[in-house]
Amino acid sequence: DAGITQSPRYKITETGRQVTLMCHQTWSHSYMFWYRQDLGHGLRLIYYSAAADITDKGEVPDGYVVSRSKTENFPLTLESATRSQTSVYFCASSGRGLAGAGELFFGEGSRLTVL
Amino acid sequence: ELKVEQNPLFLSMQEGKNYTIYCNYSTTSDRLYWYRQDPGKSLESLFVLLSNGAVKQEGRLMASLDTKARLSTLHITAAVHDLSATYFCAVDMKETSGSRLTFGEGTQLTVNP
């Protein structure tokens, strides 16, 4: 089915480990985003991408790395996980062009716990 | 820095009552979005408001946008239990490089029988 899928849905890791969260969309949307959701903070933008090979920092990029070699994939890597990165991570995509972000379509979320 | 503020953050209401959630934002924008999130679930798009004076309605929910006041409202009419969820507004930051949405903290709505 068409849509946006994230994996893994649940992940427990230890401090200092590298973790990659995967995001795949089948709509050929140009824009893709990674948000984290924490109590008291709503959703905060980590990184976004306007197209393949174009990425930019959001509000809270420190400790995260992204890449976008293909339009449909936008993985998020925590190079050395910290407890403060325990969160629910949402990937989203949007079909609007460079004129402005349109309606976002969200994946189901990846719940990450860093021990 | 764009700030998006929702109030109230927590709302407990009885079935059959009406109420309004407010979303204020700090900079010029003419695009505003409302999302719903059920516990443990993803965010679902409710409304897309793309111009000053825009009004959208779906069932018991109605959203409006006043870009001059930098205010959007989500009005709930005759609430039912199924409307219990967290509601987020999000504003388009198009005047910055790139284009993305900034979200409010969310309003957690509980509708009691």
C-alpha cells in the first residue's frame, strides 16, 4: 500500500550505541522531515530534506545525522545515543514544491529508549 | 524565531458542550494546519487553512484563520467522547530558508460522558 512507513517501531538501545531509524514513502513526495515528540515540547523538527541530496537542519539537530540518496528514503542516525534522545520519532513527507511546505503526512512513529 | 502557542493545553469537557481551542503564532504566515493525535498513534491531518478568513468544517469541528491577528481557532460543537485526543496546530515557516512547519505544544482534550 502507498504511504509512509517507519522502522523499527520500537527500539531499546544503550548509551553510546549507533542507531538508525528508517523512513520510506511511496508517494514520491519531494519534502521529508524528522520530528521528535516529547512531553511538554510538542513536536520539534530535527532535520528536513527538500529533495534527494538536499538536507537542512531543523530546531534540534545536534546528535543526529541524515541522508537522502533516494527520494523515497530518509534515514535518521543517532551516531552515539544519549538518554536525552529517548523520544518518539516521527517521519513525515509533503508533496509541495519549494513555494512552501504543505500538508504533512506522518509515519506511525518510532519509539526509542536509550538506557 | 517563530513561536506557536496553543491554549488551553489541557481541556476536560462534558459531552454535548461547546468549546474553542486557540492557536496564536508570532510571525506572518498564511498557512496553518490542524492535526489530531490519538494516544500512542500518529498525527492525522484535520484541516488546512491557506488564507486569511479561511474556515473549514468537518463534523463537530470547525477551524478558522485570522492572519492579521495571527490566530486560529478550533471550535468543538456538542462534543462527543470520540473527539478525545490531542490537537496540534502547526504554522508554515515559509519566510525562512527551506519550508517547514512549526507545531504548538498540543491541546489534550478529554470528553467525559
